[in-house]
Amino acid sequence: MGASPLFYDEPLHLVRGEGVYLYASDGRRYLDCYNNIPAVGHCNAQVVQAIARQASTLNVHSRYVSDNVVEYAERLLGTFGAELDQMIFTCTGSEANDQALRMARMLGRGKGMICTDYTYHGNTEAVSQVSPLFHRARQYFTEVRTIPFPDSYRPLDGLSGDALADAYVAKVQGAIDSFEQAGIGLAGMILCSIFANEGLPTVPPGFLEKATNLIRKAGGLVIADEVQAGFGRTGKMWGHDLMGFAPDIVTLGKPMGNGYPVAALVSRAELLDAFRDKVFYFNTFAGAPVAAAAAGAVLDVIEQQHLLDNARRVGDYIRDGFKRLATRHPLMGDIRGVGLWVGVELVRDRGSKTPATADTAQLVNLLKESGVLISRIGPYDNVLKIRPPLIFSREHADELLDAVDSCIERL
Ligand SMILES: Cc1ncc(COP(=O)(O)O)c(C=O)c1O
């Protein structure tokens, strides 16, 4: 148990899930406002049946031709802009990012990768180097440079507007220059399209477009990590479309199979062909028929239940609800987010923006006691992290808002 990082002061022992609810071993029901993997609902019947049907028909590794794998790949690629027209399957988001780093380092101008200073992209040797969020101590890696993540609430040097975006872009230029001076050269930049692990900051307008153009001009590749942002979380299928930048590589995972381990990397044929010229990429379980069946059923449900639209509408409804609560609770310093991803930054004082870290931890635990599951994130661990399954309704949102309202009173 000691090695498993479990949530909450008193860990939860869950035995069943259904829709947006989770059930504990004592029979207690919890509203799940946290889990983004069961995007189309816990134990969704369509996904479960698709997995069972395929597992009882053909369940082999990925070295044969399977119609459902090819059909899924074509369908998935159809959701991207025309440029992004090829993909490879992986089993996890970490693997997808690992291959993305390999591609950038093989096809970019050098080996240097840029990431933000408070991010997580996965757990392999290479990917953990661009994941400072989970470093126990500040670590330095020769081929990695971190830049401050773009944030309008706690802005760099107190700037705003274009000046703020340009100040963050200058940090990107600084990292590129530093790689050149060290003789390392630039491979590219990896970033989560919505900076989910950074605490979902409001990105200064213009930053992403300018920063990604700069990377490309310097001969690097832009990797959009859509492991959290993808598959409709933002109200658009892909976060980079919402955020207005064009990546060379996109990585996917988490909600792709609604809990079945399937992930992917999407890029341009020209880049993937050049990569394959240099390496033989093979992955036993990735892109096998059962994975494709699960992933295909997820796309079916997203389309049939209009979940992108739902993410936009219910997400806005939750943010509006929090803004109303903020008029009574000064603890709520900033309310932000996109689609069904809501961040609420808690502060001791709105003027000084002193992080209310202890209150945030207590609130998350009180909410659990009252039957609502959320978490917290951000460099000060003071941002309420709310990203429920995409089938979340206004009624569920009201349940969440009422619980937050009464738990804050108890702090
Ligand atoms: C943005 C992001 N990328 C990648 C990963 C790694 O994905 P996985 O745990 O499937 O390897 C995570 C996991 O939390 C993530 O949040």
C-alpha cells in the first residue's frame, strides 16, 4: 500500500461504477467530478459490449490486418485537420509521448526539448525528464529546458495583454538560444494544449500561436499532448483547435478507450514515414482489435450523445455557478477552464493572492465526506480540479455546486 499514491486522507475503497457515480464497499454513492478516463461514463454499456464482443471473436496482437483497427484509424484521423493524416497506436499516454520525443529528436535540428516548469507528460526515462511536476527535487537534464507556464492570474513580471504573451514567448526564445549555445540544438517543444497539470491557467491570447511558430522557425517540432485535453474535454474534439495552434505531433490516451488501455500518436505522413525509415516501431498490445473496439465505441457514444456540445454547455453552467458562489465566498480567487474542465483557485486574500493550500486540501476531503469526488492541482496545490465524465448534466452540476457551497461554510 505504501508505494501506491492513493487519494484522500482516508483512501476510498470502490467496488462499482455506473455513469457519473462510483460506489464504495460500504454501499455509499459518490458523484464523480474528477475522472476523465471514463469520459462516456463508468462501465458504459456500449463500450463494455464492444469489448466483450471483440474479445470473444478475435483477440490477437497487432501484427495482422484487422478491419476494425483500420476503420478506427481512418475514423479517428478524420477528426483532425487534413495535415495530420497518419497515426501509430500505443498502450499509454507515456508511450505515445516517448515516441513523440524520439521523433522530434530524430527529425528536429537537435536533441533539446522544451517543456513548462510544472507539467507531467508520463513516466518513461525520456518522458519523465520533461515532467518536472513529479520530480521530488529540482533536477537538471542536459537536453531539457523548462519555461514558466503561461498564466494570466499570476502573470510573469505583473504584465498583461500582448506584453504578457510576448514575455512568455521570450522565454521560449531563451530556451532555443540556450540549446544552440550549448551545441545541443532544438528538437522541439512538448505542451499540454490546455496546460491541465499546470492548474489550467488562462493562457494569454497569442502565446500559443507565437510560441509554436517560433519553434517551427527554429527547426523544431511541436508536440501537443492531448492525453487530458483530447476527445471532447474542451467542448472541441481536440484542445489545440480550441487553443488556436497547429501541432506537428499530437498524442492521445486516457479517455480514448474509456478505461481500456489504448493510446496513440498522430502526425503527418511525411514525418511518420521519415521516422519509420530510421526505426522499426512495434508494440505488442497497441492497436490490437479489442483496443480498437473499445476506442470505436467511445467515438460512437461521443457522437450519438452530442458530448462535445454537452461539455461546452455544462462546463459553462458550472463556471457560472462558481462565479455566483464567489460573490459569497472570498476564498475563490479565480474561476477558469474550458469545456468540462473547471479550475477554481483558492486564495487567503484576493489582493495578495496568497495560496489557500491547506483550505484546498481540507475542502477536497470534506467534499469526499459529503459524497462528491474532486481533486486539487497547481504549483501551490490550491486549485480545485474538476473534470467529470463528459455525460455530466446540469443536475449533477447543481449537486456539485451545492456541496461546494456547504463544505466551504464548514472550513
Ligand atoms: C498530460 C498527460 N500526458 C501524459 C500522461 C501519461 O499518460 P499515461 O499515464 O497513460 O502513461 C498523463 C497522465 O496523467 C497526462 O496527464
